[in-house]
Amino acid sequence: MKKRTILALCVALFTIVSICTTVLAVQTDSEGNEIKQCVILTQSPNGTDMEEYYTYVENNDGPMTCTIIAYTGEFYSNIIPESLEGYTVTRIGDGAFKNVNKITGGLTLPSSLISIGNEAFSGCTLITGITLSSNTKTIGNKAFEGCSSLMKINLNNVEHIGSEAFKGCSEIKGIESFTFTNNIKSIGSKAFEGCAISQIEFTSPTAPQVNNDTFAGYEGKVIIPQQDSEYMGQAWVGAYVKGVNKIGDLDGNGVVDANDASLVLERYKNENATRREIQTADIDRNGLLDANDASLILEIFKINA
């Protein structure tokens, strides 16, 4: 009997240890980072406490920084927190909020955020606006693909936009255009396919890196600041680009000709040139449209004729 009792105790002890080992096991991602989960309490519109689960891993952006890799919850706050259990959120990982259709209306991302991963918000069909801080530099491939209700997003400080990043964003009409300044460095393939924005404007004399199909599927106009080698590659004037404004091309027909010179003289006479027209046809860059710009346009026309 004693032997049986001792044996039973050993079996029971082994079972308990095995269960404890299972519970205490640490989960890691593909790079060996420990996967952690943070629970945040929010209130629903009727005042009920709701739990939001953010899954994250520590990253190397700085001391106590992290990447959100998944989310589960009802998402009533419309704000992604800037920190989780003392870790500053600097990245949103690939697919972290993919198809989370509980995110409705405008969404504010952390001011500490520097990168949005591939497919991070893909399929979030009820998001209407995204507020990015000046620190957000990278938007991954398909990051907002299929966000069919998205109407507004600020891209002033973004440096890299991935392939198909805004594919299917058919409601981006709340702003007249995307204007990219000196910050933008690269834009991937079909980044704006099916995107409803009317025009995309580049103001930097240094063209960002683009692919021959960067503007494939985009029906709006691409506006470039200068007629020089930076913007004259196939990607800028090829079959996928529906319309290009070159310096001097005031009527937007794709060529610099005598009609543009006449329009310059008309604007000069009536003193009614818009800021955009000045940017397009102010050849001598003195801040206004005048007879000298008309003469320079005729010189360009003569050279290209």
C-alpha cells in the first residue's frame, strides 16, 4: 500500500509540475522577442467597462520601446495609446489591426510612432480619418489597403510609402491633394491604386524613388515641380500617369507651348494668378508671373518644337 501511495503522489506531483510548466512558458516571436499582452479598460457609450487587449513585443528603438503586433477588443477610444505597461509605442507591426472593423471614425496614432507595418490597418473599412504625428516616417505595404471610408490623412512628414499602401481608398476626397515636400524619399508600386484623391503634387526639386508602376491605377493628376532629369523618367511620364504638370505648362495639357505664354501674359495683365499657377509657370522664380516668364516659356517651346 505504501508503494502505491508513494507512486500516486509522484504521479500527482509530476502532473502539477507539468501544468505549471505549461502556464509559465514564455511565448516569443520569430526573432525571439518575448510576446506580452496589456489589458486596458475603456468605457463603452453606455458606460460599461470594456477590456482592450494589446499584444506587443519590445523593440530596439530605444530604452523601453515596443511594437504592437495584435489587438483584440471593441475599440471605443479611437486612440491607440502611446505606452503599454511603461513601454513607449514606436511601431505598429504587420497586420496588427488588420480587418478590425470595430475602429470607426477618426483614429489618432501615438505621437511616438515612427513606423506603420505592412497591412497594419488593411481592411479597416470604417476608419474615416488618420492623425499622424511628425515622427511617423514609414507606411508599409498595403498599410491602409481597402480602408474604403478613409477620407483624410496627413502625410507631410512621411518619408517612405510602401506598395499598394492606399489601394482601394476610394473616399479620400476630404482634401484637395496629397502634397509631398522634401521629406518623401520613396513610393512603392501601385501605392494609390483606386485612390480617389484628385491630384498628387511634389514640391521638392529632388524626386523620390518610384517604380514604373507607382502610379498604376491612379486616375488623378501628378504635378511635378521642374522639367529636369529628376522627374523625367518613365515612372513620371509613362503610360500609368494620367496627367503631368511640368514647369511652364500652365494649361496642363502635358506640353509647354505658345498657349502657356499667352496665359501667363493674361494672368500678368489681370494680376489674378493663383499660387498654384505661379508655382507652375514662374520660370524665373521671382514669385510672380510676368512678361519675362512668357518669354522663357516661348524659349522652352522653341527648343522642344
